[in-house]
Amino acid sequence: QVQLVESGGGLVQPGGSLRLSCAASGRTFSPYVMAWFRQAPGKEREFVARIMWSGGLTYYADSVKGRFTISKDNANNTLYLQMNSLKPEDTAVYYCAAKLTVFYDYGYWGQGTQVTVSS
């Protein structure tokens, strides 16, 4: 099995920064794609960013382009999300997810970490 655990969330003022981490454990970790999603209270879950685990190609939602950076540490089975210039509308629970092969949807999810952007 694959277990994903997010960390790094917290309270930050508008314009501030946070770096989220997602640590994988449970087996040899070799996913096809890793991604970040978020869900704000009363809203649907939305895609934030994804990264190809092997080649590192990234893709971002328009709402976070230029502000967020997704990255990875293959050796330590860890996914990161650097969030800069945070806005109140970024407030949400952030989840990491893994797609093990191109043939399947995201089947592994972390428990989420709360990010609150407020003054």
C-alpha cells in the first residue's frame, strides 16, 4: 500500500509563503504522477498542480500559476508545494495524491493539511 502524509500547513498573512510537504511510505514509491488538490469550505475539490515523477514536467491551475511551485525529492519520496504571494482565496485543505501509472486515476490520497490565509 501507499500512504501519503501532508504537512506544513498553517496560518499565514496575505502575501506570505508556506511550503507544504507530502511524504510517501508503505512500499517502494514509483508513481507516474503526483499532484496537489485543495478544497475550501463549501466548495468542490479543485486541482492545483501536478508533476511527472520521472521527468519532472509540471502543470498548474491558472489560479496559482506564477505563485505556486510543485517539486519533488525522488530519493526521499517526498512531494512539495511552495506557495508564495498567498491570498485569502487560497485558504483550503490541501491534499496530495498519487497516480501510480498512466492507466489509472489518482488512487492514493493524503489526509490533508489546512492552509489559512488571513490577516
